[in-house]
Amino acid sequence: MTPWAYIPQLFSAGITIGAIYALVGLGFVTIARASQIINFAQGEFVMLGAMITFFLLKGGGLPYPLAALVAVILVVIIGFLLHITVLYPLRKASIPILLMATLGASIFISNTTALVFGTLPRTLPAFLGNQPLQIGGIFIVPQSLFVLGATFLLLISLYLLSHRTLLGKAMEASSTDPLGADLLGISRNLMVFLAFGVSAGMGAIAGIFITPIFYTSYHAGTLIGLKGFVAAVLGGWGKNSGAILGGFVLGVVESLSIAFIPSGYKDAVAFVILLLILYFRPKGILGSPFIDSRRW
Amino acid sequence: MKGKKGMVLWISFLILISISWATPAYLAEKSPYKIGVNLELTGPWAEVTKTVKMAMVMEVEKINAMGGVDGHPLELVIEDNGFDLGRAAANMTKFSRNKEIVAVVGPFEDNLQATTRAIAEREGITDIIICPSNPMVRSLNQRWSFNIAQSDIIVSQKLVDLCLARGYKKILVFPGNWPLALSLAEYFKRFGEEKGMKVIISKETHKPTDIDMTPQLIKLKPIIESEKVDALYASTGGPPGPIICKNMRTLGIKIPIIGTHAFGFNFIIALGGEAMEGVEFAAGKPVVPYQLDKDDPVRPIVIDFDKRMRARYGVGADQIAGHAHDTIWLIYDALKRCQGKVTRANFRDALENTKGLKSCHGIYNYSPTDHDGLTKRDLVFIRIEGGKFMRIKFPGFE
């Protein structure tokens, strides 16, 4: 059997996982656009969204949509708290210190989750059953379509937020031109605070949408966060469209690579692709507002 | 009035004091036998080791309430190794330097037990391992280490029986890329081919951290179709098991799935949902306490243990709790049979001479050449139906 025969099915699997990377990558970009901080606790928001939904659903007996909504709100509050307790006190520190602080927060959140919710892996029921749809020899689970839909809806709402509202523009201004933003009376701390809320909410939504396909556990946030970060850098650090494109490219390349090489090297492929793209196009595929390519 | 109240309080205080003085004095007639417990109480295994700890504490209390071992109470000295190799080794060394400790139980994780087994050999103290062991370590036949869980060999033998009973002729194995899973696959191939089956071990493997096996399974699907494979054997453990089942059904692969004994946990069904329906595997008897044969000598033990677990902790027995139960009763049995004074060497010899001890998982027999204890007769066939474990029986194969 030639490898080409299973390309279509691999491609569709890659699209699903790519949508997940894209969703997580978007969260990274939202905070970066407001503050230039790389929030390594982003993956934990994804994990928390799913974990809290699970316990509201199973332990609290809430209906699924309500449980999901409450979980998103709770995670947004956690996002705000993360800013107030970790990043706001360090606002005068340099970026690498903030980066380490978010890494510390990520370890703290994941271990607290282990203490509160236990270490067993959990999963959520699919929104519309698990019966796969068959389209021209390709099998797709309905949940994948939900993930795709969520990705595009979030992308559109982020686009509207940053291009059509004063708030969104203020958030972006506080990152790209901090001095100018200060002169115009934009409270940069408030903008970063809001960005954490938006990003936490998006992470939680991503977690709730993707968990029915896979599963989540207290340490699942680290890996998914890393992949989302790679996706965001790959597509162009600091661009929403970049995170989406990067996510899909990463997912598809990872999946297709299996047709030609043993699956043990799947994760390595993603990072080799990242290195290659960064060698030749350090700004990422779509270019980055933060990285000045003239230096290369 | 005030004085009277004070008097009553004072007297009750005195009574309390005297009682609390009297109790240890009565128990301390004979010194306790101390057992070191070296477990991953924090980290990824926390949930599993919590069960181990609960079951062990419950059984030790039961033994002590029965009067202990010839009047000597048992005492657990529990240390957390935090899923950390250094701390596991330090705990083991600490236990071995404490002359009061007769034997050590744990740890769980592969590389951690490899280290503590080596320390046990050097220091001359028994190390009882609960988790199924890395075959490379197990095959060292170390003098001081004993395994409680079913070995990869007997699980593979039992699964070959399952395939023969079901009439499967051709099996595709999708192994996890870690020693125990790979060795389960290898033994399955060896025993299967002895019985005339065709076993293909897939070159595609998976890692314990893989959250999506779809790409690997897409590559296996043409093999399944062109080779007309009867069933897929997912030689794995933990979350990858249900993920494989889910992804297979998503891809429209309809052949039966065979699993390992690691499928016999409720959280596996919870993770896999409907995709787990019809999955068959071989596992230890505590998975189905109430479905064991009426004349099974182990049945009353498992049911009694399950009831006590439910009464005390609100959770039933599972395989892991069963291993913990068996560990304590093996220790009790060996201590009772110790010749003369209980020393580490005497205890080891007594444990090695365990013959026909009935406990949750089956009947344990140890010998100088066999430190594994159980045989394939101590496993039962299980099928997942309606989100529950159902025991299945085949004439001639049990």
C-alpha cells in the first residue's frame, strides 16, 4: 500500500488537531498583543475549563451547557486572579521575569488541580454523540466540526474586538506603543488585566470543545500549551490569523508525517518544521508585529 | 456548683489519661513488626497509590484487631517518594538502615522499582513490588524482590487462550512504546504462534502521553483490511487504551478489540464511553468479585474485602486495591511461618516458601525460581458491556 492512499484521512485528522492547536495559540496571542508577555499558564486554562466542567457536570449535576458556561466564567475569574496576584505586582519587572512567573503559576495551577480534583484522567461527553460521519471514504467525528466552528467563531470575535471596538484597539496600542498609549491616557494595567480574562475564557472554551475527543488530566495543560505556543510562533507571533494558520500547519504536518516516517518521531517533526521556518522566516509565516526582521 | 463541674471535668480527664496510658501498655507487650511503604503518594500515580494506602491500612487494622501476628502488631511506616527517583532511593535506603523494618513495599513506577530492587539486593531486605514490573528487571530473578501483580507472561498466555476460545486466527498488535507493553506484545506473539495463530506486531507504536492515535490507526487500517485481521490487540495501559478504542471506532474500524489487564479499571470505561463496548481482556479477579464461580476459593475473600472497602471508603475493590490486600496478607502469612526470631533473612525465606496462599487475586505460590506468585489460572476473561465489566467464560478455557 502506498503512503498516498491514506493522505486524505490523515489530512482530516490533521485539521482537527490543528484546530485545537490554533485555539490554544489564539489565547497566547491575545495576551501577547496586550502586554508582550508569553503566558505559559495558557495550557492550564485549557485544562481547567475541561476539569471544572467535568466536576460541575458529574459532581454538581448541572446541565451540560450551564456547566460549561459556569466553568468558562470561573476560568475567566482565575485568569483575572492570575494577573492580580502574579503579574500586577511584577509589572515593573522585565519580560523574562514575567515569563518565569507565568511558568511558576502554571506549575502551581496544575498541582492545585491535582490536589482538588485528583490525578485521574477525565473526559467530557461529546456534544452530538460519537457516531462518525462518512464523507467520501473519510471518517469524521461530529465533535471535530464543533472544534472547527469554535475556532472560526473565536477568530471572528477576536477580529471584531481588536478592529471594531475602542477597547480592542486600546489593548493593542498598549502593547505596540506603550509610551503612546500612556500619553493617550490608556491604562495599560487595565488592558493587560482584561487581556488575561479574554485569554483565560478562550482557553476554557478550547478545553471544553476538545476534551470530548481526547481527555484531560491535571498535567495535560503543559503539552497542549507548548504545542499552542509553537503554533502561534509558527504562524507569526502576535497575529491572530498567524496563530490559526500556524495551528493548522502544525497539525497537518504532524499528521501527514506519519505516512512517511514511524509515528515515534511525530512530535519531533513539529519542532523540526518550527526550526526550519524560523531559520528562513523568523517572523513566522504571516509575519510578526513584534519581531523586526531587519535584524536578520 | 462551679466547683462540682470542675471536679467532674477533672475526674473525666484523669480517667481519659489512665485509659490512654493503659492502651499502649497493653499493646506494647510485644514489639510491632514494621513494614516500610515507599509509594508515589504525590505526582501522577497519586490516585492509584491512595487506593493502595487505604487498602493496606484497612487490612493492617484488621490483622491487629485479630491480635496481630502471634501478639505482635503490624505497623506500616509510610513514606512518600513524590514520583522522584532520588527520593525513592533515599526512602529505600532509610528503611534498610532502620533495623526495625522487616520488609519494604513499593514503589510503583518502573525505574523507581528498578532502583529500589537493586538497593534491596545490596542491603538484604525484602522488597515487595505491587505494580507489574518491567520485564527486563523482572527477569533478573533478584533474590530479595517479590512481585505481586500478574506478570506479562501469564497475561499473554491468558490472552492467547481468549483468542483461541473466540476462534481468532490473525491478530494485529498495536503496542505502546515502553518495556512492559512491548514485552506483552512479544510474549503474545510467541505464545500465539505456538498455538498456530498469526500475530502481526505493528511497527507503529504509541507513547503514554499521546492524546490522539488517529494517525497511527489510519496507517494500520489498510493492513487490517488487506490482511483480514480478526482482532486488534491494544497492548497498552492507562489512558491510551480508551483513546485507541475511541479512535478506531471513529475511523470506522469495526473489528473486535482485545485489551490488557490494565483495562480493568472503571476510569478506563469512563474515558472511552461507548467505544469500550465489546472490548475483551483478561484481568485479575477483583474486577468482578460477584461474578466469580460459586466454588472459587477466592470468591469469599474478594467479596468480603469489597464490602469492607465500600463500608469504610465508599469505593469498591479494584485490581490495585486487591494487590495491596494480597501484599499485607502475604506478609502476615510469611511472618507467621518465620522460623524462630523474625529477621529479614527469615522473613525472606518464609515469603519464598509461600505455598497455596489464597487471597484476592488468586492463589500465591512462591519458590526460589519463581518470585511471581500467580499463574494464568488466577486471571478471568472480561468483556465490557453496558458500561460494566462482565465476566465471560468459555468451556475448556475458563
